[in-house]
Amino acid sequence: MPDTYLILLFVALFAFALNFLIPAGTYETMVVNERTVVDPSTYQQVTEEPQGMAVFAEGGNIGLLNFAFEGMVSGSKWGASIGVFAFILLTGGAFGLIFASGSVERGLFQVIARNREAGSLYLAILCFMFSAGGAVFGMGEEVIPFTLIVVPLLVAMGYDSITALLVTYVATQVGFATSWMNPFGVSIAQGIADVPLMSGSVPRMILWAIATSFLALFTLRYAQRIRKNPESSLAFKSDAVHRSKRQSLDSLQTMVRGDGWILLLFVAGIAWMIWGVVEREYFLPEIASQFFTMGIVIAIVAIAFGLNGLTANKAAAAFKEGAQQLLPAAMVVAFAKGIVLLLGGDEPSSPSVLNTILNWAGEGLADVSGTVSAWCMLAFQTVFNFFITSGSGQAALTMPIMAPLADVVGVTRQTAVLAFQLGDGFSNVVVPTSAALMGCLGAARLDWGIWIRFALPLMAWLFALASVAVVIAALTGF
């Protein structure tokens, strides 16, 4: 498989070429339930013919050769590219400080030594915990730090980094897709579609339980196979760094003086973060700052106890090394955002190829009726998520069109919302434009080319599950 950067470069070339094939269009916006959304009746094609795009643009404009830089500096601290970029680097540096003490590794390895045969139970619990995080508060980029913890733990237990990604990142996306209350996905979509918030919760809860149970069983079956034959893992070579770390820590399973304080501070920091997300609606700026603070405090305590011979200079070096390890993942986020900019960006009021594609999809689905139309909505949302991976962003762009379209073709708006959330959530498992996915792959030191070879069959199963759910919803008038 080509390197992740090469794949994104090919996608960027394809997006650049679309500017010479598809004319740009715009929408006007309106306010629905205090949210700015697209007015589907206001689409206008800017020009009769495609306008193309410059190879190299001046004055801060977007061109093919500018897409990497423009992608990196786009957005704000609340998300898009630059916010996620900073979040990944700061979090990586913070965990460099946390791991420099050796306390977390010693604590984890002690747990492994005492509970080595309870691996299946741990995997199932992790699946349901992270899936609940995705369902309840839309856990996304927040899972990256947890991947840093879980990967070495599961590799030490005889599994691989793919298993760790299944129980962390994939679980959050399964929960995100089947949520009954996720504030960044289903809640926004229901508000835009003028469907009562939290309505249809019981069927969605049942779907969440089915999808999460499926993922848990899938993970357990895969994990058992890898434990019996580690070399069969696609990640066997890339996991060498984790296995070598495990071997070097075999003599450190006994905790030393000061480890208890470090672990207590670590648990308290995680609890602080969870409280902030649930009670105070903390997002990237606050969470990154929380991890940074946790890393500094833990480093100070580790220096005071002399853990791992840590000094102030060594702590600074650990911070730089931790950030450096996640720099490739942060750069991929910038590349992915740059691809969206090559298509004109995701602002409905600005001329873009994406707006025209969205309009064509709406017109095409208007000629299809009933159950087939509901499934086509699912397929469209799945494909469109490649370009707009933000759940709230995709809802704001597509639901003003899909909701009235559902009235025309004879399916309920609730079913249209279900098609949106399943198409948006499940496809995040594979799309390289997902900042959360690329961040987790960077934390696991796994290339996207390797991941896609494993994840495509899983994605096929999830899409089949989503298709059955949408068809049943359409047939029963959900």
C-alpha cells in the first residue's frame, strides 16, 4: 500500500481535477432552531462552466500547491484544522511527560501480571465504555490520548495495536453513529429536521446495544486469533516498538516509591477531563490544556521522587519527543483539511464544488421513492462524510435538503436523521480525512494503508448493519 501521505496527495489531485469538471455553486443560509443551516431552495450555480483552479495561488488563495499550508492554518482553536493540530501536538507532549516517569507503565504491567487471563473481559468492557462515550457526549478527538495508553497495554497482553484501535476509536464511532443523544450529531440533525429532540431514543438504544455487541464479538474473535498467532497481524511489524518496550519493562513490574502518587494524579486528571466534557462542555482548547497541566504536575512529582532518573532537562526532552511522535498525525490532519479547501471549502454561502455535488444528490434522490430512497440517503451520507467529517458540519449542510426530501419521497424525517447519523458515524472508521482517526493511527504508530486493509471488511459489515436498520425504519415508518 502507498504511504498515507501519497494517498492523500492522490486524493488532492482528484479534488483539484474536479474543479475543471464541476461548476461551483452556492446556497443562502437560514436560521432554524437557533442554528444557521442551508436553505435548499436557494442553490445557484455561480457560472455555466467549471472555472478550474490555479496550480499555485497568490495572496493567501487556494491552489493545488497551496493546499497543505492552507489546510494547516484553516479553522480556529475550536476545531477544523489548526485546533486539532495543536491538540494533537500538546497532548502528545503531555503524554511524553507522563510516560517519562515510568509509573504508568509499571502500574499497567503489574495489572497485566495479575490478570493476564482476563483479557477478553477487559476488551468487552473497553468496547462498551468507549462506545458509550461516543453515544453520550460525542467522543471523537478526545479518544487520541486514551489510544496512547491502551495500545502498549494490549500489546503487552499479547494482542496488537489494531485490537486497541477497535476498542477505543472504532468503539467511539459505533456509539457516535447509533447514539440517541449525541449533541454533535443526532441532536443537531433532529433540530434542523424539526424532529423533537431525543425522540426515537428507545429504538436507537436498541440499535446501539446491537452494534456495540457486534463490535465486541468481532473484536474478541479477532483478538483471540492474534493472541494465538501474533505474526498474522497486519500490524506485527509496526508493533515492534511496543513489543520491545514491553521486553525492556519486564523487570519493572514491581511499582516503586512515588508511583502511587503519579497514578493518583493521572486518574484525577482523567476524572477532571471527563467532568469538564460532561458538565462544562469542554472541547479541544480546554482538554488540551488539561492534559498539558496533568503532564507538568506529574513531571514535577516524578522529579521530586527521582523516578527513572528524571530531571527538568530530561522532562523537557520527553515533552518534545512525545510531540514529535504525533507530528505525522497532525500533518495528516492538515493535508485532509486542505483537500476540502480544494473543493471550495464547507461554507454553503461560498462558491464550492461540494455545494454542487450536494445539490445534484438532492435532485437525484427526488426521483427515487420509499425504502430505496432511504437507503440512498444512507449511501450518500456515507460518501459525503469523506469530505465533511464533522458531524455537526455535515448535519448543517445536508439535513436542510434531506429533511424536506424525505417528505417528498414518502419516508419520515426521523428515518432521514437515522440515515444521516449512521452514514456519518460508521464511515469515520475508514476515511483518511477524519482528524480523530488519523490522530489515533499516529498514536498507535500504524499507517493508514495498513489500517484500511483491515478496516474495509469491518466497514462492509457496519454498512450492512446500517442498511438493515434504515430499511426497517423506512418500512415501519420510524
